[in-house]
Amino acid sequence: MRNDEYELDDDSLTTEKKDERKKEKILDDTFKKAKFLKEKKTINKRIVKSIKTVNRPFSKSGILLIIVAIIMLVFVEYSPWMYINQETDKSSTIHLVYRDFNQEEEINQTVLDLFQSPCNNCSNNSQNYIGLTFDDFTSSPKIITNGIIILMILGIVFTVFLIIDKFHRFLDEIVFALHSLFSIAAIIISLVILMSSIKFIGTYFLIYHNWSFIEISGIKNANIVFLTPIILALLALAIIRGAIITFKINFREMENKFTIDKTEEPYSTYRYGIKFR
Amino acid sequence: MKKKTIAKAKKYTIWILNFSILGLVVTSLFPLISVPENDAVKEDLHFDFEMMKKSDNYEIYSLVDNINTINLLFWAIIILGLISFFCITYLTFLTRWYLSLLTIISTAIIIFSVLLVIFENNFMRAVANNDFISLSLVYNTITYVHIIFLFIILLLICSIFYNLNIVLDLGKHIFGSISKKQLLKKSNNLQEDSLLKSKIDEPITEPPIGINKKIEMERLQKQEIQKIDVKAEVDSYSEAKEEIKPVETTSEEKKYVDNEIATSEKKNQPGPFGHVKREEKPIELVRPRVSQSFEDALSSAIEKKQGEIGKKEQKKPTSQETIKDSDAILKEDTSEPNQIDEVEKQIEEPQTEREFIPTEIIVKCPQCTHIFTIKKEETEKIKCPKCGKEGIAQ
């Protein structure tokens, strides 16, 4: 019995030691885990967050506006506003009408009759059949030139602003707002240019409908092209379209900047499916 | 304003701009009226806006006023459309008074569109009333003025949709804020009422009737979870570390367990060298008081480890089993199963449930890689002190 008891005691001692070791191990593990968790909390504090930047508006839009304005100005000054190819039985004569066109220019009388009152026999409803007078060739180019100059100034100012912005960074909101204001101004000025050139383009409809009246005045088999107004109208439409696109881009950028996804909400906690903060 | 509403408003504004520009262009482009001529050419002479302005006939010239007004209205709508587009782009993100401003602008656009319809109709009526003048025909009975009228109608429809879109959102804002205020008032009254307060403390399954159930349910759930949070906070491991000393030092417990095991073994012994048969009786222990949380954590950890060890030691009989069993009994006596589960969950998934809320955030500049700290409130407008780079924290 004694031997057994002694043996038992020895066994129990060894098992005790083993159990104690196991318990210590378990405790160590739990403490390590706890420590790790605590440290992790502090690590969370030190997470380096990257800054979300927003793309600046199209920086070359000002330069592009200046280039378009220069092209417009070149067309206004040097391109013919009206091209007439008058075909007769024997030959065909080409007449090019530039800006500031007036009665004193040495052009065929039949062509001049298009812009003044030719209807000696008619009921005096209208002075002409195509809706254009000599004044239109002086007033419209003036308006368009002024508009182009304003567009150029806008482009220069915007380019200078963007250059300054490169050195002295303005707030994104200010840059976007100014960019959109410039776009609004460009749209309005382009519309003025468009409306000034539209009346020349509208002449085509009148030529089509009133051709019999025009024929009586002496012009037969004539091809009339208002080259500069068409180009100006197209360029003005392009500017309007571009301005609207820049508006859309700015909107998208602002949307990206100011809307934060729900997953990115930094200080909201969810516990058991309920939002806490 | 919702993202959807902003997108819709943007879409309608672009349509309004397109239709108004088209209307303005078409008004100056197309011939509008025609006058019969009976002299050299017996045909209708067509007049566009420019030609009408230069006409010597007073009846024709009198119609110019209408067209002038229409043109002015188109211009006004274009400018308003541009302003509203500007407002949508900026004010929706920056300020709070955008909705009322956009409502005013959209209402103005509707008014101008209606005026356009009226003036266009007036023009058509004036032409129809005049026997001498008629509208320029495109094909059969379709006139150029009808095309302009179509654009005006489309413009009106777009402006109505635009206005509705914004007004509905404004209405939701107003009524939503009113209902929120009412609910807040009600909840304040509830808090004052002690009877209802006791009801709130009851389990979540029985929410109080009367006010918005969803909000109340959420509130109660939050209360319950906050209680668990408080428990979890009390469970700080630092406290546990301090309190472990008495557990390690107490020899009473071990002695008691050993004595109990020895007595039970002696009782179950059949003979001097026979196999030990042990009766599994629960041993009641008088343990020194340790914090509940630490006990829970410890027991859960031990349980886990013992599960692993138990598998290995299943083959080994005698005294090891007794110690194991005593531990198991200890565990059964001291800890409640639900609490252990909760603590285990908290230990296993601490990151998902607990989130640290920093007061300061360390930020790295993407341009110059300068690392600096910012306050919690300054996450939306960060400026690098070194290079001046601006942005917001992701």
C-alpha cells in the first residue's frame, strides 16, 4: 500500500507540474493575445492615410479657347463672307464678298441687287429677298470680332489664373467655380457669335423659297455660299459643346470629391447590424 | 439632396439648355411667315425674322415684337439653365440653401416656358387672324412655326420634370425634418415617463407601442449593445493581469482538490492493486473572488486548450483524468455558458466589433511624403504644411 501510495504521489506530482505548465502556457497565450489586441489598437492609431486628391480642371482649356478665337478672327478678317458663282450661258463669274462689304465695291449689279430693294414692281413688302442688307456685312463682323476678343481675353485670364494656381495653390472649389464661370461666359459669347452668323445661314431657306423672285432680279444659276458664317457657327457650337463638357467634368470631379461611400465612413461603427456612430 | 436627384437635375438642365438653344437658333433660322405677291411673280414671298425686321409693311413689322419677346425668353431660359447647372455643380456639394435656390430657378424656367408657349400661340393667332399673312409651310399643313412650337413644348415638359424633381426632394427634406422633430419630442416625453422607461429596459422583443417602431427598436438594441460594451470595457486585460496573483498564490484550492481526489480514489479502490473506479461527483469549491471577466476569459482559454489536450490524453487513465474533471467541474461551477460565449466572441472578433475612434489622424502627403497629424474634424480639408498639397483623407 505504501509503495502504491508513494507511486501515486509521484504520478500526481508529475501531472500537477504538467498541468501547471499547461495552465501557464494557456495564460501566457491569453495574455499574449490580449497584449496583441491592445497593441493593435495603438497600431490602428498610426495607420498612415493617403490623401484623396481631385483632378484639376482641364488646364489647357484656356489655351484652346485662345486658339479657337484666333482661328475665328482669321476667318472673320481674311475669309470671304459670301461666295457667288454666277453662271451665264457663255461664262461663269465668281464674286467674293468680304467683311465691310458696301455698295461702292466693284461687283456686278445683279449681286448688289440681292442686298437692296430691287423690286420696282413688287408691293413693297420687303426691300430684299434674302433678308440681308449691306449693313449686315458691317454690323455682324463687328459684333463677332468683339465677341472673339472677349473670348480671347477669357482664355488669357483663365490661363494666367491656372499658372498662378500652379505656384499658389487655390482651393479646388474656387478653381472649379471659376472654371465654370468662364465656361458660362464662353457659352453666352459663343451664342452671340452663333446668332450673328445664323442670319446668314438662314438665307439659304429664303433663297430656296424665294428663288423665283431672285431670278427675276437677274441672278440665274448662281451658287451662293456663306463660308465664314458657316465656319463661325460651327466653331461657336464647338465652344458651346466644349463648355458643357467641361461643366460635366467639373460636376463629376466635385461629386467624387464630396461624396464619400458608406464603406469609407471613418468613424461609424456597426455592432450586431446596428449603426452606432 | 440625393445623388439620384442631382443626376436627374443635371440631365434635365442639359436638356433645357439644348432645347432653348435650338429654339433660339431655329427662330432666327427658319422663315416664319409668307405673303402672297401678285406682281411680276405670283407666288408667296417668305419672311424670316431678319427680313421681317426690315419689312416696310406695318402688319408684318408688328409681328416682330412677338418674335423679339420669344427670343428674349429663350435667352432668359438659357441663362437660367446655365445658372442652375452652376448651382447643381457647386451648391449641392458646398451649401445647404441650394434646394430653395434651385426651386426658384426651376420655377422661373417653368414660368418663362409657359410665357414662351403663350407668345408663340399669340404669334400664330395674329398670323391666322390676318388674311394677308400666313405661316410658312414646310410640308402640307406643317409650318416652320410648328417646329419652333415643338421645341417650346419639349422645353416646357423638361422644365416641369426638373421642377418636380427638385420640389419633391425639397418636400421630402421639409417633411422629413418635421417628422424627425416630432419623433424627438415624443422620445423626450418617453424618457421623462418612468413607466415607459422601465419598458425600454425590457428585452428588445417587446418594443413599446405608439411611436415609430423601427426607431424605438433600434434605440433599445443600442441600449442592449451598450450594456455589453460596458461589460467588455470592464474586461480590460490589465485588470486581469493584476488579479491573477491571488489565483496563482492560493494553495487552498489545490490542496482541497487533491484531498478530494485522494479520498474519492480511496473510496473507489476495490483492492490493493486493482483498477481505480472513480465516481464523477461534482466537487464544490470555495474559490477566492476574482473578477468575473477574467474568470470568463481564463475559463474559455483553458477550455479550448483542454479540448486539444484532452484528445491527446484520452488514452491515459487514472489521476490525470481526475484533475481534468475537477477543472471541468470548476469551470461549470464558476462560469455561465452565455457569458463565456460572449467573451469568446469578443476575444475572437475584437476588430469587427470594436473600432477605435481616434481624435488625431496621421496623414501622409502623396506629393512630398511628409507625414503629419490632423484633427478628426479636419479630414475633409487637408493641406500639407510642407508642399501645400490639398485633398481629403480616404
